[in-house]
Amino acid sequence: MSWIKEQNNLQGVAQEILAEHPAWTDFAHYCSERSEGRRKDALLALDDFLKSSGSWSFDDKRSFILWITGKSDEFFAKTWLIPHPLLQNLIVPALYEWIALEPGNAEPHFLLGFHYYRSKDDGGPESHFRCAVYLNSSHQRARYHLVQLILRDIGYCHHELPAWYLGQPDGDLARLREACALLAGVTDPDMYSECKQQLAERESITRDWIEFEKAGAKNFELWCHAKNRSYWFLKKCAS
């Protein structure tokens, strides 16, 4: 997605706020200035917005977070819409407040994973998604994002193939089995189909590497060709 489209999306958000959410006018100004490339003015408007949000009720903060979460799906780079100061000073503190008020609610845990703000005090987005699934096993987006995190981690282990496998393939197989179990509870057809093919390929590659090592073979690329595999890294090597 081009930066021009991101700018246009910000303009659209600014117009929607001015039409429907007058209490957020300073954030509309942030979006408008950011879309025009005036970063300094955008941050000044954001600072005004954060100051005004200091007097909000919890319900006001929750409503804004749920709204901006939905809007963020329209952006390839969510930092256009949700800059670091907004996360640090409004979204994350309000989500922890939500957890304190409703400890059995999965949604704020999911949102902490979705809007992850790096902190040395937690286990990263995966821990938040796991907590959301524990509290609500039917939470579709928590399951989906947890599967995506596992896929990303295994993808990293595969990214130097066919030369090297980074990590422990046996442990990766266990994580992939967990991802399959998580995906089995995803009923949204788009989320399911997006993950299913990736899981199948990651598992096949991992099993093949284990078999390759057990066979004492020397060249994984040639070994895969002999097995008539069509993995992405074989296409890369052939190009």
C-alpha cells in the first residue's frame, strides 16, 4: 500500500471525526496535519488531544479505543493512525484500567496484544493473545492473531532455507500443532483460509527438514527437488 493511500485514509478519518465525534476534534486535526506531511503541527494537535482526554471517563476512553481499533484495519502501517504517544499515554493505560475493572473480560487482553506497546514487564503480544483465548476460547481474532504470531516465528526459522534451519524443528512442530488446534476454533472463513495454507506449508517444510537430517543428506535443496517439493525457497533458488 502506498503512502499516498495512507494519507488519503487519514483525511477520511479526519472528516469522519469532524462529522460524527466533535469531542475528538483535536485528533481530527492530528490526522489532517499528518496527512499533509506537517509532522510538527500534527504532534502539537495530538498533544492537545491527549491533554483533553485526561478528563475522560473510562467509558469515553473505551469507546475511543474500540473505534480506533476498527479504523486501524484500513491502514497498512497502523502508526499513521496510532502514533507512539497515543499508545503510551491513552490506549495502553486505559486497557490496563479496563482489565482492573473487568478481570474476566478477554477483550482488553486481546487489544493489548493487537496494540502491543513494548514493555519489559510483560511477555509481548503472544502472552496477551493467550490470555484472551484462555478467558474466551471462542474469541476469533485472538485465536487468529496467535496463529499468525506462531506462523511468523516459524517463518523466521525457515527464512535461511535451503542453507540453514534456524531453531529447533521438533519444538517448531509442537508449536505448529498448537496453531492447528487454535485454527480449528476459528469459524471466520477468511481468517481460516488465510492461515490454513501457510500452516500446511510450514509443517511440511519442518517435517522435511527433520527427515533430511535423519537421512544424513547434505543438500536440502536437492533433497527437496528429489521429493518433488515446490517450496517458496526452491523457486527463489531457481530464479
